[in-house]
Amino acid sequence: MGRSNVGKSSLINSLLGVKGLARTSSTPGRTQALNFFDINGEMLFVDLPGYGYAKVSKADRQHWGKLIEKYLAQRSTLVLCILIVDARHEPSPLDLQMKSWLEHFGLSFLVVTTKIDKLSANEQRASLLRAQKVLATERLIPYSAFTRAGAKQLWDAIRTSLTLRQESGLGSH
């Protein structure tokens, strides 16, 4: 989950090593439904519509918000939410609102900062510190869909969450 045009679909395609699986576009708001991806019968990834800027009607944005809220609040088998923010920008008030919502409902989450390949090493360090401070979390993974930097750490976090869920006897999807 994340703002429109933050790289949610690109992250899924890159992480899975499959070009074009999740629809990508340079135009914000292209993901307009919950898109489910079965990963070898082991887990599901879900690409959610973005929040924030998108060239769609207010009614469509409200519909997406209700759709996302209902899914997250009622999906008892949800293992991990990945809040995606653009490393090039400070997390927005909408990102903070989403984080608060996840915490309020007790959902496990981590933050992934995307597009780190567009930053120098110094800018990456500053971006990481800024995101950790603004979002008040240490659970943050810098990621590049282009170079796949951060992919191993993200897979490790996903697998750990699945293992913990399975050990608790609650299933994996």
C-alpha cells in the first residue's frame, strides 16, 4: 500500500522477477481494484489502489478508500502490510495516516522506501533517517525495483511474518 505512483506494482514485479505481472504506469491511479497474485500456492500478494494524487473523481477515490479499509480491517488471514513510500520525498500526511490506521487496527507492517536507485549513497542515508524519524519506526527497508537492492531483506521479512503466522496456527494468506 502507498500513495499513487510510489512504485507499488513495480515493487511486486521486481520482487517476483516477472515483468508486467502487476500493471505499471507513469500515470497515477492506474491500479483501481484489489489485485491478487498467488505466489506458488504459498501466499498471496495484493496490490492495492494508491492513495493521494490520481486523476480520478473524488467519488472514485472515496470508493478506493472504503475498499482498502474494508479489506484491511476484515482480512483475518492478513500476515504483513507493506507501507511503500518514495525515498525521494518525506513521508506525507497520508502516509502517516495510513501508518496510524495500521497501528490502530493492530496490523503487522513494515515500511519500504522505493526508488533508492535515483539517489546518491548520501541521499539514501539521509532519506532512510528522515523516513525513520517521520514515521517513528526502525522497521524500514530501502528498495529499488530497478536494481533489486533490498529484495533479500524484504523477502526475509515476508518469510519471517509467514513463519510466525503459521506457528501461531492462523494460516498464511
